Amino acid sequence: SPNSSVHHSKNGRISLFLGFKEADIPLFSDTLNEAAAAGLLERMCVTPSNDHGVRVYDRLEDEGYREWVRGMVVDRGAWVFVCMGMEAAKATRKVFEEVVGEGVGRMDEGGRWVEEVF
């Protein structure tokens, strides 16, 4: 529909690593359901707040995601959008550089790394 909150990608499907608090679920659940129904989500990793201190950026290092993320960025030229608090954004950048083995600075220069830090 023209008023849809889901934006279609011209270059491929969306892969999403999402960290959230339980209270935030109503903010995004309809959009995610719509994206999934439209076939836009290639892969999704959700990490709710937890007592173990596992954050969404920690999941980038998981065996099942590490090689896949590296392939998406290095082989397929994926864009990365980071939206989180400053400390989490710094941690994400550090982990991402370790996983991908490509400086985020080079991705910055090419416009493929975008941060929305609050």
C-alpha cells in the first residue's frame, strides 16, 4: 500500500539484527510482520534484553552469523545501518570490524556504514 511503513530494497532483501526491550515490541512488530509477509527479510536475529548481558552486537560473533555477515559485506557489498546508543554503537563498530575484517572507515567513505546514534 502507498502508506506502508516497509520500504522495498532495490538491491536485495533486508537482514536485521535487532536488540530491544520487551516494552518496545509494539513499536516494531507490525512493520516486521509486514516485511516478513512481503518476503523482504532474508535473515533476522532478535536479541531481547536479558539478564545474561548478551547484546545484539554479541550475536555478530556467533558461529552461525559470523561467516554469513562477512559474506554479505565483503562479497555482496551490503550496507550497514546502526541505530543505538553511543556506547553500543562503539561496541558494534569494534565487533563488526573484527568479524568482517574490513575497516568500517572504508565503508564510511563509500556510504555503506550509516550510524544513527542517540
